[in-house]
Amino acid sequence: MTQPHELPSEQEILAMPEAEYMNPLQLAFFHDRLTRQLELLRDQAQMTAHRLREVENVSDPADRASLEEEYTVNSKPATAKAS
């Protein structure tokens, strides 16, 4: 089991009895998880907005399409990590 100041692992959460559902330790675990996901989502939204502003500055449609494809390919691993 974890130390009092540490959050439990996902496996520890799943192993807890149903009677302990959403106890303070579980609430802290999910609060931490959701906070980290929110930060990641905000970071990705900022990067996307920045990239869209860059694409707007490209006048050639072929260059714009190339940039959009590059951003899509580069963003796939970041999306997979978030899951």
C-alpha cells in the first residue's frame, strides 16, 4: 500500500472494496488524474490554436495542406499518451 502522503495506484483503487467507493483517498486520486488531464488538454488546445494561426499565414493551399498534415501526424503520439 502507499504511504499516507502518496496517492494510490490505479490497481490499488480497483482492489479496494466496494464499501470504500469514493472515499477521501479515491477522491484525491481522481482529482489528481482529472487535474493532470485538464492541464494536458489546455496545453494541446494552446498548441492547436498556435498552429492554426500559423496555417492562416500561409497563402499557398499546398503549403497549408502540408502543414496541416504534419501537425496531424505529430499530434497522434500526444493523443495516444493521454489515454
